[in-house]
Amino acid sequence: MTKALSPSLPIAYSKEVAAARQRGAPIVALESTIITHGMPYPGNIDMANSVEAIIRAQSAVPATIAVLRGTLHVGLEAEELEQLAQTTDALKVSRADIAFAIAERRTGATTVAATMIAAALAGIRVFATGGIGGVHRGAEESFDISADLEELARTPVIVVCAGAKAILDIPKTLEVLETRGVPVVTYGSKDFPAFWSRVSGLESPLMLSSPAAIANFQAVREQMGIDGGMLIANPVPEADEIPRDEMEVFIARALENAEKDDISGKAVTPYLLADIFKLTQGRSLKTNIALVENNARLAAEIAVSLAV
Ligand code: PSU
Ligand code: MN
């Protein structure tokens, strides 16, 4: 006989998140792979701290999610965040291996997929990140499709990102999301954004222009019993963007380097991000930080709207 799975995993909440849960205050989940594998120290800790501050300024509470020595943390204390930002050997954990990190008492940074799982366990409905994983260019050969897409299809969390990185095959990424029933909503624009750039050249499947409209859309989905997540794409602010044609040159170079260095599997995304950081002499990092901050603000506004 199979036993129904009902989660009973102990979760360590930060003081701030525990208090927010008690009073029913809006909470915004944040991932940690972006900290350990997405940006170099100390840019990563500056980003993490400023993103948390932005969420607090919108009257919501930030919950950065990670596995620390085998314990699932939802919300990190300032010292824990600082320590994680300096950890160089954290596992990058997704749906396939978040439980492994816990079972083996390891430290794991959560991807979008794993952060969604933890957020749902903690009853958090909104999550801010930079970019999601997607269908990689050449996926017809490599089969490299991020588990983030499948997670968006099954786990009821609203994920706010800046679109899909142009290191991915964006048309194929949008096709998979449509097939799997994930609404893709661009905030205030008809153009689906491409992370560092405000436009990808593709039209967004859906568009909404206020946090209240996004909260209302989600409420109707829930009334209909439609489960799974939704993706909000928030274009990077104009002042911080790197235009698409400029970015394409760096991306092409980084993809060539990855091929030369024989990079595959979960190392691909971190490799490309680091290489693009080098190729742009740090400019991509500045843009990356600005867009995550912008997403944190919108996610907090959505969380506040969902709470009223
Ligand atoms: N975007 C960034 N930095 C990152 C990532 C995305 O700007 O570090 C991370 C996210 O955690 C995302 C993961 O979930 O990369 C996707 O990895 P993969 O393609 O291996 O699924
Ligand atoms: Mn992959």
C-alpha cells in the first residue's frame, strides 16, 4: 500500500519570518543559488542585503531560502546570509537534490525550482528572483531543460523574474511554459524581456500593469482550481539595461567558451553567468543586481495585494 505523502519536515524560520507568519503579514521568498553560484562575493551579499531591505520597505518580509548543514531555512538571519555568501562549496540544489542535501546534512543553495518547493511548504505565495532556468540553446541535442519549468507547472507560487536569459533558447522556453500551462505575464509591457535587456524580440503571452491585477488573476485561477505557478516577467529598468544586440556578442562568446571547456549539466548556467561577467567587465553584474532589486519591489507589492 502506498502511503500519502504529507510533508512533516522541520523548517527553521528566521525570527522575522516566524513573526510575520504569526500575524499573517505578506512574505516574499528569495532564492540562494543566485547568491552562491550566480554572483561573486561581495557583490552577492550586497545584492542579498539590498533586496531584503527593498522588500521590508514595501511592508513585506523577506524569506531567503537555503539548506544550512542539513536544515531547511526559510528566512536567514543576517549572519547566516553573510556566511552563505562566503561559502564556496554549497551544493546547487533543485527538485532532484534538495532532499539529498537535507538527508546528507549538507549546505545547499536553492534554485528557482527548489525555492518554490520550500516556499510552498511554508505557505509563501510570492517569490522574487533574477532569471529563471529554461530550455538551453541546443537542447534538441543536449536535452538541457531546467527543472524550473516543470516546477512552475506544478507548484503554486508566483515567481517574479526579469524574463529568461538570452543564454537560453527563449522561444522554446516560452513554448514549454505554454504546453505545461504556466501563465507568462509581462509587467507593463507587450514585449517579453530577456534579463539584461528589456526586450527579447518576442511578444509576451500575457500582460498586466498593476500588482492588484496580478493578485486578482491569481485569485481567479484559485477559484477555478487551476494549480501550479505563474511567471511574472518584469523588464529591467531602462537606466540599467544592456541592449540586446550588445548582449548577443557576449553571449555568443560565452557559449563558445562553455563548449570549449566541455561544460554540461548544472554547471552550465553558473559558468555562463561568470563568463559573461568577465566579458562585460562587471557591467552584467550591475545590471543583474538592479533587475533583482526591481523584481523584489514588484514581488513585495504583489504579496501585499494578495494579502488584502
Ligand atoms: N539567474 C541568475 N543567476 C542564477 C540563476 C538564474 O541570474 O544563479 C540560477 C537560478 O537559481 C535558477 C538556476 O533556478 O540558475 C537554473 O539553473 P539550471 O539552468 O541548471 O536549472
Ligand atoms: Mn540544466
